[in-house]
Amino acid sequence: MTHHAQPQPPPAQPADLVITGCTVLVHEEAGERHSFTPDAGERLSFTPDAGIVVRGGAIASVTTAEAAAALPAAERIDARGQVALPGLINCHTHAPMVALRGLAEDLPTEEWFNDVVWPVESNLTARDVELGARLACAEMIRAGVTCFADHYFAMDTVADVVAECGMRALLGQAYFSSQGREGREKSLDFALRRRGGANGRITTALAPHAPYTVTDADLAATAELARAHALPVHLHAAENRDQTEHSLARHGATPVEILDRTGVLDTDVLIAHGTGILDRDLPVLARAGGRTAVATAPRGYLKFAWPTTTPIRALRSIGVDVGLATDGAASNNSLDVWEAMALTSLVQKQTEGDPRWLTARQALHHATLQSARAVGLGETAGRIAPGRPADLVLVDLTGPHTQPVHDLAATLVHSARSSDVRTTVVDGRVLMRDRQLLTLDVPSVLRELERRLPTLVERGHGGRVQTYDT
Ligand SMILES: [Zn+2]
């Protein structure tokens, strides 16, 4: 007999993490990447009783709960009664500004900046930025945020905190033209030194502050550097209608037209707010040479009583992705992207006078894939699919405020809250399990921050980072 015993397959290597019993939000593949239809959000579906297998930081498979339960695993999560979503992404924030949360309330934008925020920011030390970043990351992980796009100063400190706490981030060192050439050079130096850090969890951007604080010459130089070094640009532009009107009065051009004529729109650009984008800006954005995205942070617009919000319907009609954001906590008071998702849907309905725009499914699409594309991670983050990094959250829907479930998308967007997130995973590493933070020590951060606050909020010194003058 020539039969030889078949060699036994090697015993399966245990998976790093197996999650069983959850419902999984799935994005349909077809035509996704270049889908510019406004109803793209409807191509979402939910797979019940699923299992998620994680190996080497990535999703190895999405299978049935039964199949996943049979696999050996180093770590297991029984997620019955929970929904697995791609981790939320905060597409525009100034994380360390949590230290200024609630410091300047009920003020118009200009007084908020000039009388309180900028004088206080001139006191900030790298240690304050570090403590603020730790507190911000703790807040975001607990709210189901796995990635954030940060735009601030002392960004090496923020990068160190990101590396340590396990989040993913797009980081940019902010600068003004008032800093001279040095500001721009520091932004580039930071972007080149830190990109790809923390096992690739850190990506970087050039971060001019805004067209009203950065000259056309500096914007043009930034665009050139961005192209030369394949870096995206993250900045504020057309934040509100006043800025657009001042820009027209001073320069005869809207902020978007300034980004166009300085070449910034030929780069991959992430624009914060855009509530001052006019109809005349739409063809300019539509023909932009780079990937253009806008981050919307509706809570702050309501709070500052801005007359308009981000024109999401118009932007979607020309294929511009709109990611969700909170801006800094000094204006927004929280870094709760879940709330931004609900507010985006509500504010859009009121603004458009149309209850059919923007649906819960669309809101989930903005929160996941569009936000991932906005921060340049469209090919990696934003969906739970094999081969993608395991950046996901588990949301508990067993509470009375989320039962019963007739429409899961509506339950998630309009009934669930960020505090229903039980578990947060980034790159396959569990950063919060059953609401317990595993990588950050909040009490020690707060003890030190509280000691430092009196010096931090002192603003009698007359110094300021910048003057707000659109
Ligand atoms: Zn901002």
C-alpha cells in the first residue's frame, strides 16, 4: 500500500482576540470608493449573531458567533446584546484644550478668542498640553472614539500620548504667519519626524491655522511642501459666514477661493467647519485637484449662534466627504463624537427643512467611512472588514433607553449615547473593556492638572498667541 498518512495541519495559532455574539455594522463594497450619491449612507447593513476574529492587530475574519466561539483565542469578549461599529473618528479637534473646558462661556466667537482663549493659551506649557491630551484621549476612548485629527501646539507631546494610550491620530503642528518662517518649518519638521510613528497609528499633516491668520504666500509655500512630501493639509477655512464676508471685503475672494489660488486645493485637504462655504465655492471644490473633505462640529456652531451650518447636502452632491468632529472642548465643551453624529442629523433636518435629510443611516456613514476618508484613512479605517485594522467599539443596547429596537440605525444615532460604548479596540488592542480604561490613569492626570490650573487660567499678563481678526 502506498498510502501515507496525511500530515496533520498544524494546530491553529490562537487568535489574539475573538468577539462573539454581537451584531456587526457592515458597509457594502460595490462602488464605495467613488460613490458620490447623497444616499450612500443607505448602503449599510447589520449582521446579527456574528463573530469577529482579530490577529496581528487586524480583522482576520467576520464570521458567525458559532464559528468564532470554536476558535482558540488569547482574549475573548462575549458581546451578546451589543453592536460592533467601526470606531468613531474625531475629524477636527484641539485635544489639549480640554484643560480650558468651560472657561469662556456664552460669548461671541471674537470675544471668546481674543479675551479668554488666546491669552490663556499663551500660558500653556508642554506639561499642560500633555495632561490635556491624556484627559482628552481618556474622554474619547470612553466615548468610542478610536482616532482623532488634532491641530495644536507642542504636538510632539500629543504624539507621545497617542503612542502610549494606543489611539490612532492624524496630527498637525499648527502655525500662524505671525510666527514667521519658523512656524511653517516646525510644522513640516513635526510632520516628517512623527509620521508613521506608534506602529503606523500616527499619520501627520501640515497645519496652517486658517486663511485669515496665514498669508497667501505662506499658504502657497505650504501647498508646495505638502505636494513635495506627500502630506495632507489640515486647516480652518470658511469657519463661519462672517469670515467669508470679511474675506470677500478684504481680498475679493472667499476663503475657499483663496485655498484654490494658493494651490492648497491641489493637495489632500481637510477643512474645519466650512459653515461659511457659499454656492460660488462649490464648483471650485468640485474641481479641486486633491482629495477635499470637510469636518463638521455642529455643537459649537449652535453655541456661538452662527447663522449657518456646514452645507452637507451641497457638499455631498459634488462628492466631498464630510467627517464628524467636536472641535476643541473650550468651545464644544466635550469631545463626544457620538453627540456630533446625532446633532449633525438633527441640524441638517432643520436647516434643509426636510425630515428625510439626513437619515440615521447617512449619519452612520458620515461617522464611519466618510470620517475615515476625511482623515486620509479611507483604505484602512472606517469599516469592519477582513484585512483592515481592528479599530472598533462595542455598544450595549440592552438599556431601557435603547429598547425595543425597531430600526437599529435610528437606535444607534438617536437613542444610544456615547456612555453606551462598553469596549473600545484600536489596532486589535483593547483600550477600554467594560467601561474600564486600560491605558490611561485619569485620577493622576486630574490631580496634577488641578494644581496647575490657577497659573494656567491667569490672563493678566497681556500676552496672547494671536489676535482673531478675520
Ligand atoms: Zn478648530
